[in-house]
Amino acid sequence: MTGLRERQKADRNRRILTTAAKLFRRDDYRHVRIEDLAHQANVSVGTVYNYYATKGDILIAIVAMEVEEVLEAGECLLASPPQPALKALTRLIDHYYDHSLHYLNKQMWRTAMATSIDAPQTPNGLKYNLLDERLKDQVQRLILVLKERGDIAADLEAAVVGSLLFNVLNMLFMEFIKSDDMELESLKTQLHRQLEMIAQWLVP
């Protein structure tokens, strides 16, 4: 019975988050009420508050859901990255970008990012920054795999190179999020150009 209750709880949580993502995208995060969310998710208002104290908590949980799915797919790539190194790096970061608007839109991302900047020591700020750290860790581990395979120079420090690449992809993504007019393909084009230059330095 305990297993069944846990599955039911997880299912309700998933329903709350996917419903919230749909409403936040359609009606604007700022205008959605918890009452509207509860009705659309077919749960009580009290149930929503049992899971999340504020609407901001729900938004950061949606970000976490997005990142968890991205990381899971990234692990499959790390298990057998394509060659050469440029192709492996491009495929991983392209996947990050391609999935970035699956649950969230740009306005939702801006709100979540503002939380991490304005209130970095709050639970939501800390959670957002931890998600960033996990993404950076995955990039660093890919660099290590490529280094061990001989695809990048052996004298390069994987943690430093991974941090550099994550900072590049994160800054490009922030520029993308800030612009309502910038298309995803434009973001990826900028990324590819920068990765091509960086790869020339990485390859032994």
C-alpha cells in the first residue's frame, strides 16, 4: 500500500506541475491563480498547498522537472558520445536548448532566473543554482570522457574546460531568454560558431 500511495502522490504532483506549466504559458505566470490551477488539475486547492507553499515554488519545480529530463537524456549521450569531440559537445548542448521550452516559455524562465539572482539564499534560489551546478557537472563529465578517449588534449583540466563551456552555453541562453524576438535556431547557430572555435583549442 505504501508503494501505491507514493505512486498516487507522484502522479498528483506531476499533474499539478504539467497543468501549471500549461496555464503559465497560456495565461501568463503572473495572472494564474492557485484556484485556477487546482481546478484544471482536478485537485483541491488544499492539495496544491500540500505540495507547494507558493506559486514561485511551483515555477521552480517546473524548472527542476525540465532539467531532470534533460540530464537523464544527457546521461545516455555520456555513455557513448559521438566522435569527434565537437559533435559530442554540440549534440549535448543542442539537446539542452531544444528541450528548454518544452515546459517553460521565455517569460517563465526570466521569472525563475530573477529568483536565483534576487534571492540566491532562499530555498528556491538555492534549488535553481543547484540545477545549474548539475548541468555544469554533466558538461564537465563529458569533457572527462572525451579526454580519456583521446578526443581532446590530455593536458587540459576537464573541470575547468567544462566550467568554461557551461558559462558559454548559459550566457548564450540568457541572451536568448531576454529577447522575445530571438529564435531557437539563431541561438544554436551562435553556439555552433563558438563551439567550432573552442574545439580547435581542445583537439590535440
